[in-house]
Amino acid sequence: MTTMPVEVRLRVPNMKVRALDESGYPIDHSAMRFRRVMELPRVPKPEEPMEFTTSSGRVIQARVVRADWSESRGMFLVSCQYVNRSITAEEYGALKDDPAWELKHLLE
């Protein structure tokens, strides 16, 4: 089966006790995305569920919002949203501590 690289951009909700950046300021997750390039057999469609297993073994549930072709990156950018209204500290930590995921500003 052939696969293609896609960049997944995962939006997570803000936690009640906000995560802090390296300067000690609260992170506003409405402007940030966890990003990861992964191999998929096809481009997922909007509203499809997706599951991501972190390096710690924790499974993160999400749903696809949209998929767009990036000419400059030469791949599809798949925007996903965390399925629940809030994220636990354990789930957030599993994403933050997984070397495959990077937290970047929305416009980067």
C-alpha cells in the first residue's frame, strides 16, 4: 500500500490552568497548533475521526476540520481539532513531551 506524507495540525483547547511557554507566559492555544508529519494511505476528509498514539502510548482523539494542499511544502496540511471541550493535563503532557509533535504558532 502506498502512503503519502501529510502534515497534521492539531488544535487543542486551553486548559483551566494554562500551560506556560519557556518565558513563563501562558500559552494561548487558539493561536497555536501541535504539528507532525506522518505517512497516511490517503488524505482524510472533513469530519472524519482520527487517532494519534503518542510516544508514551496515550491515544489522542481528534476530528478532521479541513485538508489543504501546500504548494510550498509539497504536501497536504490536515487541520484537526481535539474531540473534547477540554484536554487533561496528562493528554496535553503526552503531546508536549512527544518528540514527533511540535507546538508552533498558527501562522508559522
